[in-house]
Amino acid sequence: MSRDHAQSAETPFLELLARGASADAYEQPVLLARAEGGPADRIDALERAKHLALRVRSELEGRRRREAELSALFETAHDLAGLRDLDAVLRAIVQRARSLLGTDVAYLSLNDPERGDTYMRVTEGSVAARFQQLRLGMGEGLGGLVAQTARPYVTDDYFKDARFQHTGTIDAGVRDEGLVAILGVPLMLGHHVIGVLFAADRRARVFEREQIALLGSFAALASAAIDTANLLAETRSALAGLERANEIIRDRSGVIERASDVHDRLAELVLRGGGVHDVAAAVSQVLDGTVEFTDAAAAPEYALEASRADGHVVRHKDDWIAAVAAGDELFGALVLRGHPGLDPVDQLTLERAAMVTSLLLLARRSAAEAEQRVRGELLDDLLDARDRDPRLLDDRARRLHADLSAAHVVLVARLDATAGDADQEAVARRRLWAAASHLAATRHGLAAARDGGTVLLLPLEDGDEATDLARRTARQLGRAVHEAVTVGASAPVRDLAARPDAVAAAHTEAGRCLDALRLLGRCGDGAAAEDFGFLGLLLAGGQNVPGFVERTIGQVVAYDERRGTELVRTLDAYFSCGMSPARTKEALHVHVNTVAQRLERVGRLLGDDWQSPERALEIQLALKLHRLSAPTRH
């Protein structure tokens, strides 16, 4: 074959190469020559030229593909070098892998060591929600096989491949997505598999070696991106930790200075004889807040008990509570107000301040006990020595800041628990006496140990009732000694220095109320004679008849006095006639409607239950006492 024939045979194929024609187009020159009946040597020359051109075309396509792959890998490496968002880099890797391999879907899964499974991190081309949200157990599916062997694996037909463990969850997700051919390559950090990069088609397909190698390169870049992101996260965490450490060091320096300051201040307070509130004021300045000393009754009970139990401050809402206690005795609490965030060293400062407060209170105990003895002696004299000079009693009371001319209530308090032996019982009684003496001193009253219990003489504040004072005292003493304390109270008494007999009688009345409470099973409670209805007359020794009448029918009596009506007379006749309106109208010589109207008015004044047996008995007794005490009409 001549050189001219060879060159002429190559020309059409060069043109096809130049314009990038498809592989099918290279058959056209040969088919055309045969159709025209060309010589055999020319057709042979065209066949050789076609094969040569196809080889050149294949080589050019391979180079273009490798250039595209290298470009994609370079771009991915560039993304990795400027890593800011790990998810963005992983998405770019998956997108480029899908594009270069020409698959329908590409996705990347990562292992979750905490949950012990694998989850989908990035998907590209997926349309099934269940597939995108798959979480797989370790070792399950094709990914499990890749993770176990740390080698790439490919399946031409997923559902017919028995080399890996099929599960219902994975197969359902793959079926939803419609995948058939799947290629998976491992993501490696050192010798550990941290995930798998996949490329998949919805039709049967054979992945070439070059494609497997390319996906492996992307997997290596993805692993590097993850490693870099982890290192960056660790670096940021370390930097943040260093910043926090520096802040803590700066804070600790300030805290140590404050602790030194409060130590100096508290030492100075102790040396110059400062009081509890001086300690609170000093700690307030150091902690930059408001610290107050409160009685045990005013502090939150559960927080106070928790602080007392473990010896540390306890948070209550936005406050901090530090119990002030010595042994089994609870004095109160130091309360830091409105300071929800408190440094541990500042907490220790508040705890030490509470300890100093308890020491100050103990240091003053001897003086307080001496004062308590003086108060007890004065109360003993009021109860027993009835021939004492009133002026001397008044003078002694004023020195103790007590005003005997004001209204007072005598209270008798006893512990309800039975001690195991005499020594324990004596200790319990001393605790009760100490708590009662402390309460009396803070209320400008008196207290004394007497008859196995404690007697208190406390002033009655405006608007307060003897019953309220008795119940409040029972709660306060019970909380202080951590046992149930029952308290009986007398009716209010006045001018005690001039009327010492009134104090003794009130003491007897309070003792009867205490006995009544215990007989009624109301241990741990407090009450006065007025709480027991007409029984209170017996408890009070008949001394409070006007009070009983006033409480029982006072509103009816007052209504008659204001309006000139005869409700009391009608009520008396009603009970005398066996609670029969018909017989009552005959006794009063009025119409039965008049009786009904008067009784209706009585009901509005006394309440709907005025005819109940218990109320009716009290009302009848009050009517008789009222009739006896009323002046005789002529």
C-alpha cells in the first residue's frame, strides 16, 4: 500500500479525533468505503487507521479523565488546607466522587463510638428519607464488611451478595433508594476504620480498578479532613481550657485576697467583742452581697437541715444558707441573699463566718445563762412569792427589758417524747429550757424550768391571740430541740407586778390546757382555754366567763343593743321550748313568722351550724351565764 493511501486513510479519523466524535462515528469511513466498492488495500488501511484512532481516542479520554480526577483531588486538597467547615468539605468530597465515577448516588458513613453504631453523615443523589437517616450496627451490611477487613469491597448486585450480613433495616433503606451495585472503601485514621465512603448505582455495574482507586483517594482525603477537624477541635478546646484556667487563676487570686481580708476582719471582730450582726456585715462587704443572721424559724427548713447535717452552705433559690449550730443546738443561719452564683472559696468563707458566729454565741452563753437564771428567778418570784414589793418586781423586770404592765400570756411547755433513761430525760429538759430561755430573751419575756417542763411569760403583741402565741411557741421550741413540744397557754393577764396572784392563776390555767391537749392526743400542738369551747371555762377555772359569752353569743347581744330587738330573749325561749317555733311563739305571745324571722337573723349572726348539738350546748350555756351576769330588771 502506497504512502498516499495510508495518509488518505488516516485523514477522516484525524478529523473525528479533532472534533471529539463518539466511538460509533469511527465506523462510518470504513462502512462508506465498502459501500462504494473501494479496493481491498484501502479498506484494510481504513481498518488499521480506525483501530489506531480509537486507541488514540481512548488514550486522550483516559488522560482527560485523569486530569479531571487530579483536578478534583487537588481542589479537595485545597479545601482541606483551608478547612473551616468539616461538613462542607465532606459534602464536596462526596459530590466529586459521584461526578467522576458517574454513579447515581454517593454517600459517607461514620462510626459513633458512644452509641456503638454507624450513621449516615453525608449523602449525594439520594432521594429516600429512610436511607438518608440509616443507623447501622457495627459489622452490618457491606459497610460492616469494609470496616472489618479495612479493604474496599464491591458488589454488582447487593441483594444477591451473601458475603456480608444483611439486616431488615439496611435492606429496607437500600430497597427504598433502589440501589443495585455498591462500591465501598474504608476511611482510615492510622490503623483504625472510622467510616466508609460509598458509590452506588441503581443498575448492575462493574466498577473498574481505576475507579476503586479513585474512590480510595477521596476516602483518604475525607479521613485527613476528619483528622484535621478533630485536631482543630482539640486545639480550640485546649485553648479554651487555657483561657478558662487563666480566668480561674485570676479569680482564685482575687478570692484568696478576699479570704485573707475576711479572715482579718473576723479576727478583729472576735478580739474587740463584736456581735453576730457585725460578722454578717463584714461578710457582706467581702462577698459583695447582703448577709443576714436569721432565727431557725425564719430560714427555709429543708435547706437549714441540709446545711446543718453536712456542715456546708446549701443553695435555696437565689440564696445561700449556712447553719449556725453547736453540737445538737441550732441557733439560726447566715443567709446570703440574691447571689445565685457563688465561688467555692466564697462558699467556704460563708461557712467559716457561720462557724465564727456559733463561737461568738457560745462565748456569750455563760453571760446569757446568767441572765436566764435571773429571768427564771423573777418568774419564780411572780409565781410563788406573792408578797413581793411590786416596785422591786418592776425594777428587776426593767433591767431585763421586760414590761410587766403590758399584756402577757403564761405558757407551759413540755417535751412529748419519753427518754430512754433519767440522764437522757434530764438532757432533753435542759435543751428545752435553753431554747425557751433564748426565745424569752429575744421576745423580752421570762422563762423558768418548772415541774418537769418549762414556763414562759411572753408579751402579747397587738392583734395577736393567746392561741396563736401558743401554737407559734410550740413550733419554735420543737424546731429548736428537734422534738415535739406541747404548749398550753393562759388568757392574757396585765399589771403583773401589782397582781402576782394573776400570774399563778394563769400558770394553773395554762397547765390545764397542756393536760387537755395531751389527753386529746394533740401532742406537739399549742392551745389556750378559748380553743376548748365551754370546756375552756373549766380549764380556766371559771375566770373567763365574759370572754366565753362574748365569743359564743356576743354578736346577738350586740345586735339587740344596737337595734332594740329581742333576739337573745327569743333564742332563750326557743331552747326552753325544746327548739319548737310553735311553742316558742306561744311563750313569747308573737306570731310564728316573727319567731322564724328572728331565728333566721340569729342564724346569719352565729352561722349556719348554730343548731348543731355541740354549738347548741355552748349557746345555751352562754345564754344562762349572760342571764346570770345581766343586771336584774325591775
